[in-house]
Amino acid sequence: MRIAVVGKGGAGKSVVAGTLARLLARRGRKVLALDSDPMPGLSISLGLGPLTTAMLADAAEKDGNGRWRLKKGIGAARAVQRHSVLAPDGVRLLQFGKPELEGMAPLMGSLNAFYQVAHRLAQTKVLSGWTIAGDLPAGPRQAAFDWAPYAKFFIVVVEPTWQSVLSARRIGRIARAGNGVKVLFLANKVSGPSDTKVMADRLHAGLLASVPADDAAREADRLGMALLDYAPSSPAVAALETVAGELERRSGEGSVPGSSQIGDR
Amino acid sequence: MLGTLESGGKIVVSDLEAGVGTLTRLQPGHVDVVLVVVEPSAKSIEVAGRAADIASRSARVVVVANRVRGEVDVETIRARLGDRDLVVVPEDSSITRADRDGVAPIDAAEPGAGVRSIIELGDRLTESAARPSS
């Protein structure tokens, strides 16, 4: 199963991506979480706190034309094996890094190596059984520039605001242009059934799920904690647990025998 | 573009994209004030701290603490950004409703405390812009 999580800023992409990654790992899957957002998010939602590391800096080199590329001899599998970090529940996290005061320039090696890794993942045999959960930045740009060619599902996270819905529709249109990609809309921070209905009407599409507005999720955000660690029994986690099962069903992969569910931890 | 606009007697309000990308390209004189909008979440505060540091190299910075529900939220933001000029915009159901309905919050039938705070901020900024610089 390979998914990319997209949406407008503040919709809750990182919380959805990080929580789903850990829930799927708890269901017995090997999970790689990919963070291609230059803004902080996924490492916090996974429970690692803020990480700025340019993880693929040592895996990048310049070619004869001065362009960054993955070092010769390093493929996607080796990049993941050597340069990803371990997150809770056994999830591996790979990110290209977060800009400091100097901007993006110091990250360009890691960024280009990351892009190449993302493009090789789907063809890498040793990773073929892995679940991949990508957290993309706000807006449609990375979907348009093919930053998640590995993804079979694009989960568009939508808040109950017009701006969020309009962004989601645009991102959905762009993502659908990908080969065999399924676009699924996930309503987040939903206050009730009327929100859900209004969003489905405005999106002109059915919803994968509705994740309720949840004070526990807000408090986890304030504290910089993973939702799963702060409020494992919250309504938002329960809704995302259902999403994890639904994604398994839609991908045709089913649950992993003998896997532990959220209540086992 | 911001650097080439004539500003005499006019006010330009520019809504920049999320993150710090545009800010890193801002030069002194392009804008007078950068409003760094921050929510009481660790991720938002992390970005806002970086944005304020970058923006302060080229403009006056005002931090706008948005969707604040109480003193705990304010203290969480102050812990990283407390030395900055800070304006608090309370959580406001009239803004939530306006966002949902696709209308401008300032046109809401009954503007709440959040809208009023933004109006006060606007007044404050226009007053300071009208004052001759020393």
C-alpha cells in the first residue's frame, strides 16, 4: 500500500499521515514515512519531536554539470536502510530536511537525492512489501511536479472551510492525472453531520472518512506530541483506525495475520 | 513585485504562501511590516519562530497569535516568541462560520472577538503608517 497525504495548509495532513503510518505499523506492516514538506510536521506527528536533519545530504553528490544526484551505488533501498531514522511502532522516517535561516540552499543535495529516491521506490524489489506514507507540503505544487510517483492513493485532507474545499478540488484534479492513482477525500476537524454533508456536496465526491474535531488533537498539537501518544483513545484516533482498515480493504492487501491492534499497546 | 510598487498614500496587503520561502527573498524596503500569524501548536510555533527571525532582517515584525482559547495558549506562544510585538486574536466562532460559508469574516452579521481584534490591529497599523518616521 502506498499513499500520499495532501491538502491545504493547516488541514491536518501531518497528523493524518503520521498517525496512519503508526496505525498501519501496529497492524503488522513495514512502514516507511516520507516527509517531503520543508515545514515541520511529520516527525512531530510520529512522536519524534522536531527534526531538521537533511537526512540524504551524505547520499548526494554533484554530477559533471554541477547538478545534484544520488551518489553512484546508492539506490532507494540503501538510502532508506542507511539514512532513515526509526520512529515509534517501528516506522522508518525519511525526510530531505527543514530550512534554517539560510533558506533552501544548504538542503539542495538532500532534496534532489530525496526526489530520486521517491521516483525509484515503486521499482525497488526489497521495498515492494512495504507500506509507504508520504506527507506532502500544502497545496498542489508537489502533486503537479510528481513528487509522489510511488502513490497509488492520494488522500486529500479537507477542513470544513470553502478555502480548504477549493484547494482540495484542485489538488484532486491534478493528482487524478497520475497513472492509476485513486483520489480519496478525508474530512478533518468535522463538527457534525451537517459539516460532512456540506463538504461532500461541495467536493462533488464521497468521503473516505470524517475525522471529528477533537480537543485532544488540538492539545497534542500544542504540546508537540503525537496524537497516538497523547490521546490513544480519542475519537480522532478511532476514526483514523477505521481509515487504516478501509485502506487495507481498498488496496486489496487485507490485514496482516497476527497483527496487533491499537488496543493491544 | 513588492519592491517595485509605488506606496505613496496607498496600502498594499499581501497574503504570502505558507512557510518561509517568500520571506527568504524579501529585501529591506519591500514591505514595512510582516505579520507572522501563528496558532498555538508546536508546528506552527516552530515555523513562526523561524519566519520572525528571517522577516526581522528586512521589516518590522508583528506576531499575530491566532485561534487563542486562553492564557495557556498565549503562554505557549510567548515561550518561543515572547520578545516580539504580539497581538492576540481569540478563537471566534463567527470566523469559523464565515470560513465554512465562504464569506469575509468582517462581513459577518455579528462579528466576534476575533474579528474585532483584527480590526483593532488594522487600525493600529494604519495609525503607525500615518505617523512620520523619525
